[in-house]
Amino acid sequence: MSETARIADQLRRAFSGKAWHGDSLLKILDGVTAAQAAAHPIANAHSIWELVLHIAAWDGAVCRRLAGKALTLSSKQNFPPVSDTSKTAWRQTLEHVRQVHDELVDAVASFPGSRLGDRVPGKGHDICHMLHGVAQHELYHAGQIALLKKMV
């Protein structure tokens, strides 16, 4: 198995598969309602919904960086605002994060392993570091979401 295939597998496991650490992000999100996702049980902290949109934003940013684009997310792009808290909007958000994550996994799986040491456009670290970082990022926020889910 190539290194990019291994990283893609880790991304899949963190998001929706059998992860070594415990429940995947989608397992944690299972059963979360729109009302729970929109709730702010901790003052000045992000909601589950905001965290899910944030994860999608960074999965998309990493995809674009893999394609050679130098980019920085604005505050609004980093944590997109939630304006519609309906059940339909929550289902669309979950579908969106799944779609963006699938695109990331596909991009990583097809990325040439020989380029993992290349510098990320506009950054001081290499692509391998970024890809491991995005898996860690998803797990970090999955832990936050698990905590919030218990509070709402």
C-alpha cells in the first residue's frame, strides 16, 4: 500500500470508518438533530453545526492546496455562519461535509506519493504534514462534538 493510500485510509477511518481511537466523526454525529447541532451549550464556543461546517471548509481547503492553489481562509470561510437551522438545512450540511470529505479522500488517494515532500503552496510545511494534520483536525473536532452532543 502506498503512503497516500495509507493517509487516505486514515482520513476515511477518522471520518466514517473503524478508527483505532474510537468513534468516527459520522458515528458521533449519528442521531444529532438540527436543534442539537445549532445549540450553544458552552458560552462563546462553536456549535456542532459550526464545527461541521469548519471541518468541511478545511477538507475543501486541503483539496485546493493539493491542486496547487495557495490559499488562506477568511474568518467567514473558516467558520461559515449558520443562517438556517431547519432540519432540511442540517441534512444538507451533513451531505455537504460527506461530499467534501469524499473529494478529499479521492484527491489524497490519487496524489503522487513522490510529491508528499513538496511544500504546500504558500506555506512552510510539506504536503505530508498537511495531510496528517487534516486527519488530526477532524479527530480534534470530533472530540469537541462528542462533548457538545452530551451537553445538548
